[in-house]
Amino acid sequence: MTTLFSFVGTNDYVKANYTFEDRSLTRPEHFTQAAIVQLLAQRPERICLALTVKARSTNWPMLEARLHELGYRSTDIKTINIPDGNSEVELWDIFGKLVDIAEGPVVFDATHGFRALPLVATLALPFHGEHSGFRIDRLVYGMFDQFRPHEPAPIVDLSAMLDLPIWHQAVNDFKFHGRARRLEERLSRPVKDLQAQLRHHAPPDLVNLPRLLARLSDHLSVNKVNAVPALATEVVQCLREAANQVERHQQSRVLKPLISVVRELTTVLQPLVQKEDEELVEVYLRLASWYAEREQYGSAYTTLREAVTDQIVNLSVTLGVSYVQASAASRQDDSEEEPPSTSSDSGRKEPSTSTYRMAVDRVFLLLARGENPGQGEDRRMVASLRHVIEEYPALQDSEKALKSMGEQRNKINHAFKGESDREKLTRDSRTGRLTLHSSFINNLESVRGYLSRLAAVVRTLTS
């Protein structure tokens, strides 16, 4: 049930020939409220009006009579008594009275109202709508020109302007948390309307953008780091093209805010994009920093650890270890969703499988610490990794480079259980960040140095 909400002013209103979009009145009207209910494609079933004492005694009787003529019963009309708004106290009083104006969609007519009242309502109604069960579907304003009273007076739709604070929230959600749900919501409905109008002529990048943002947000939320760089690249390209398409298509004018935020969104995404001739591990390190900047330390450490595993797998493949022979125990532990091996021997696990990654990672780090792997490990793999670690001593300090990272990651993954009271989470008084952040930066640099040494070995082996 749609409700029209409006203020009733105290001016001596004159009749005007109001129009809206391609529709016009059959007779002039004194009040925009009476014009709006006739001009909207879907007539509001209820009307809610805010009146000061003076407005109730001057214009309200005439407006009430006209609304009855247009078929509204007294039970369809709700009035709210408000003060004049001459002080901050009175304005906050009005703010409180706007909580329960309706349920469901609301059309807000901002034409009338004394001094700051329309501005207060424009700010207050979306706030209350978020928390009180109604939503502002349309914001309209009657542009009557008192110097040209006989010319048509257009009622303009300002609804897109109401979305600006929501656009701001949506961009901040993505900027500070990597969540794109609000952005997707801001884009989806106008894009669907555009598709309905233009059909197969709808701009493709604009159509694809909500889906791509949602996918990227989903991948970031679950640390699907291997898919992030390519998808981030696609989103950045799509954002730029979509902004150009908004400029070119008059039908997409409600998406104008997208043009203003493209630069900010691409700046947020740029660290996640893989540059030409850049190794993927470098993107992982930037992604780990990206998570840490947003205080998502669990994701940051998981990504950092994954960068280590990726580089170890890269080394193993370079050494010619194209598969590992999984033990019976490890086969039982395999994930049901692990890609099937292309080898005819089901015990052989190739680099794309989680079994291969875990086995190579485990054996390499044991050997780098000077420890012996278990009897069940693939002997070819053990021999190859042992040889390269012995030949390149720079790989033997993994304990020093990776120990602190592992400890911090385990603390986070195990909810800091068993930690002493001295290790409570605290924030740096200067930066406002958790002190975990400085620990992460130190670990990042330590891991980066070790990965550089691993990469140098790989380059030497392939040269």
C-alpha cells in the first residue's frame, strides 16, 4: 500500500497547471498533493500530511475537502501535528514524529513546508525507512513559478537524489570491507529497468557489472585468492566501460553516481590486479596487505600463507615433480570436491590438487628446518626437494622467516584460545589500528624476503 507524504504550508496557494512526465491535469489545482494523486501512474492508497497549528487552520480545510472529492475517505488520510521548526529542539521533535508515517512504499512530496522542514524530512525519512518498515520510493517536487502562473508547472522526480547517501554507504562498504552487496543493489534495479527498455541494445558492461561485483565480493569473503586477480581485472575494465555507457544512454541517468565513484572504486581494486609480466605471488602479497588494511587479519594471514605454498609448488614443478604419489591415508583425507587426477593411477596427485599442494608444502618446510619427512611421503618428491635445499642454503632459514607468521595465523584461527591476559587485543594510540597490524607488516616483510629467495632459485633453475 503506497502512501503519499507531504507537508501542508501556510501560503495563499494559487491554482497551477501541474504536469508529471507525459501526463497533465484536466483542471488546475491549488495543492500539489491533489495534483500528484491524479498524475502518478499508480495512485497512492493512503495520504499522510504533516501540519503546523497555523496550516491546520488555514489550508487544511480546503485540501481535505479536495481530497474527499478525489475519492479519499477520512480513514485514508492521516495527519501529524508538528511544531514550526523554529529551533533545533523543535526540528528534533519533528524528526521523532516522522517515525511511523507509513508502512511500505512512500511517495514524498517536498514542495511545501516552512523553512527547513522539507530538508529535515528529506534527511529523516530515509533514515527512519531503514529502521521502521517503510521505504521512500519517490521524491517529487512541484516547480510552480509565481511569475508565470498560467504556464505548465512540472512536477519533477528527484528520487535518484535520495540514493546518494546510499551510494556513499555502498562505496564505503566496498572500500573499507570489500563487501559489494549494497553496490550490487544500487545497480541491479536500474540495470534491469534499462534492459527492459533497450532489450538486446542494453550496454553489456553496465548489464554485467552487478554480477561481476557480487562474484568478486564473494571470492574476497571466502579467500578464493586464486580467482581474485583475474576477476578484479575484469571488474576494473567493466567499471570504466560502464561509466562511459551511463554517459551515452539517457535512460541510465539514475546511474549517474556511478560516474563519480568509478575512480575511487578502481583505486580500491588496483592492488588486486595482476600487472603484465608480474608473478602471481606478488598479487597475493598485495592482497594480504589489502585485507590487513581492512583489519581482516584472518584473511590476511591465510593469503600470506597461501603465497608461500604457491611459491613452494612453483619450485617443485620446476624441479620436475609433476605429481606426488598419495599414500592410502592421504587418499582417504582428500576433499570430495578435489579435481580428479588426469593420471591413470588414482594415487597420483597433480599440482592442481590440494593433496599435491599440502604434501609439497609440508615436506619442503620440514626439510628446510632440518627435519625428516614421514615414511608415507612420495620419495621422488622428498629427494628432489632435499637436493635443492641442500644446494641453496638461503632456503634453509624458513623457520626464522615463517615462524612468527604461523604463530599469528594459528592464534587467529583458534580464536586466541589459551592466550594469557597479557596478550589482549589493543589498539595503537597513534594510528587507531590494532597492534596486530604492526605485527602483520613485520611478518609480511619477512615472508616477502623468503619468497624472493625462493623465486631467485626458481629463476636460476629455469635459466
